[in-house]
Amino acid sequence: MNKFSLPIVFLSLLAASLILAMTNPQVVDVNLYFTQHTLQLGLVLIATLTFGLLLASLMGGWMVLRYRLRLSRLQRQYDLIYQEVRNLRRMPIDEN
């Protein structure tokens, strides 16, 4: 993404979440395992959306990190093999 599209996406998501919060003013009970809260439905929807986005970003980031580590390990192996092949090509052949 270029530097202009990210703020546009962020502002559009902000506007959509504000519209969502304003059109859902109903009050709902949120029962968690150890606590209970009474919140607006729009706020609960935005909070669950944000939590889902963060969780998906963490999972995606974990996969990217894992593949980057694997790539660096394979790159080191490639560099070692390439250096060995170059050294073998430079060695004189002894024909006895």
C-alpha cells in the first residue's frame, strides 16, 4: 500500500464503526467468565471486531515470522553450498 491509501482505509473504518455505534444504541449484557457488564450494542460489536482483527493479525504475523526464519535458514544453507561449489571449482584437478 502506498502512503495515501492507509489513512483512507483507516478513516473509512472509523466512519463505519461510528455509524455502527450510532445505529445500535440498544443496551446488552455481556457475561464473561468472571464478570458481567452492561454496554451498548454498537460498542460491543466494535470491540469484538477489533479483538478479531488483532487476533487475526497476530496469527498472520506469527506465520510470516515463521516463514522468514525458515527462509533465512535456507539462505544460510544455500550460501554455504554455493561457497563449497565455488571452492571445488577452483581446486586443480589431479590427473594421475
